[in-house]
Amino acid sequence: MSKNRIKRKKITGQTDNGEKPLQKPTRQEKEPPQQRSSLRKTKLRRHQSGSFKHSNLVLGIGVIIMVVAVGFILIGTPNPENGNNDQGQYIIPYSVTTIHSETINLSSNYGKAVIYYFTGASCIPCKTQLPYIVDAYDYYKLTGKIEIFSFDIQGTSNSSLIIWESDNHITWKVCQDAGLILATYFSIMYMPTLIICNETGHEVNRYVGANDNQTIWNIFQSAIS
């Protein structure tokens, strides 16, 4: 074979009979069109899956940061029972109006034991223990450590409550609880009910039903102790 012929082969890439040599097929040519389409979808799903995992990771980190932040806020919030209270932190957030139109913010009772007495002017069991409460309060109020607020939950008229107060020589604050706001707050189910609260307004005891004289005096003594 002459040199010119060899050179021609290198330049043209032709065989001796003039045909082009077979070329190695590419990967895409080997794969049928449907298979190539399937491969593209698989790659797309993998890419989307990776993005989804990344989004979940970012969301998870965000949730952890929020939980930690809320925890710090709660830890830093003053607790009414931690001994650093003032009148604004008395836990019963209501004002009441007496039958004599005197408005009293219950937070003004901060630092004192308070008995919240839920009763009714025509309640028979209430009448049984009422004289004992009157006597005990007249004695212990001189200490300046205890107050009583009575709430009528029978819907008694204001004028009738004034008569009831006078007839029974009551010297504490008498109020109507017409909307049952305080009764709802303390979850009152029966009357009479005595709720004993400490100096921050937290309930420490309750007595449901009529009590005898000795029990009433013990209630007052334990409230100021």
C-alpha cells in the first residue's frame, strides 16, 4: 500500500472500498426515546426530593429556634408566687361594685387573706352559718389581715340586699354577682361556699355547705396564720 493511500485513509476516514467506518454509538443513541424520557423524570424527581429534604431541614431548625425562644420568654416571666409581687400582680383580675355603689379593684387586697363568700339572701343553709361568720369577722378584722367579700348569686335585688345586710349586722363588702363572673371564675356549684385566698389571690381552701361555729372560727384563724 502506498504512502499516499495510507495518508488518504487518515484524512478521509474511509476504508479501501470507500465506505465510512462504523462509529461507536453514544449513550443517548443506545437508549430508546421512552427510556431517555424516563431517565430525565427520574433525575427531576431526585432533584425535587433533595429540595424537599432541604426545605424540611430549614423548617425543623426554625421550629427548634421558636421553641427555645418561647422557653426563654416563659422562664423570664415573673411568677405571682415568687415573692416579688405588687398589686398589679394579684391574680384575680376583676373589679366589683358593692350594693352601695362603691367600686373596688380586688387587687387592692394584695397582702391580705380574703374570704370570698358565695351566698344568697334567701338561702336557708346560708342563714345557718351567717351569725358565726359575722362574729368571727368582727373579731379578726381588727388584725388588718383579712377581708370578706360576699357575692349574692340568687339574683336578689339591690334593695333587698341592703335590708339583708342591715338585719344581719354585716360590716364587710356585699356585692351582687348578677353575671356570675366571680362564681364562674371560682367554679362555684353550690351555696354557701367559702373560698379562702392568700395574699396574692391564690385559692388555698374552700368550704361548701353550712359550717358550725367552731369550724368558722378555725377557718378565720388558719386564713391569717
